[in-house]
Amino acid sequence: MIKTRKHLSLTTPQSVIKGEVLMSEKPIEAQVIRIPDEFSIILNRGRTHGVKEGMSFVVYIEGENVIDPLTGKNLGKLQIVKARVTVTEAQENFSMAKDIGREPSSVASEAIKAMLGGPVIARKLPVNESEIRPLLDKKDYRIRIGDKAKQIVG
């Protein structure tokens, strides 16, 4: 008899149906545990945690709480992305990741660059410069052991 979702017991993990692993709704979270060279980082999650070669992660740091100045409500912590990396080697309990972004040709338009994951040039906004508060000191954008990483889903 083939089991369907409605026949599964409450104790059956929803991520395993008919021997298939379904995409988890929650992204895999990890931490940088080693920096072997300027091109690679090692994350503390591997195949046993669902990590596969080709998966993308962002390495980030949690910044300060963002407060709505009109309501005083705490809107949450700002996540400042330091890098986007791709898993190049997934071992049982850890994985190696690198920035292997594609660089489109110099004649490509900004829209094509954005679609291909290439650099996008931000234009300066007409802001009141006295209200600018930098998120981090420039040295804090370097990846460090202990930085958090989160799978990019979608």
C-alpha cells in the first residue's frame, strides 16, 4: 500500500515522504568555523544537516535593533551581509564554501548584471547627510570565525 500525506502518522517527519527529502521551509543556519585561505570558509554544517554542493549562503553579522522613530517599535535586528558564498564541498558534518560569483562581460547592462548575480552599482541617494549613521566600521565587514551564515532559499 502506498502511503499518502493523509495516511502519515503524526510521528512521521514531514520532511521525509516516500523516501524523498523535501525542501525545508526554514533555511539552514550555520557559523564560520575556519578560514583556510582568502578564498574559502568552512561552515559548521554538512550533509547530515541537509547541506549540498551548490547551495548558496550569506555570511552576515547582526547589527543593532532597528527602531521605528514614529512609533518607537523595535522592528528587529538588522542583518548586514558580508558575503554570498556557494558550497563547493559538503562533507558529513561541515562544508567548504567560496565566493564563486559569475562576472558578466563589461558591455552587459545593469539589469543583465543583476539577473546573472554580477555587481550592481548603487546610485547616491539625495539624503540629509547629517542623519547618516554607518552600520559598521569598515574593518567589521571582514569575515571572522563565529560569523553567522544562512542558506539562501528561493
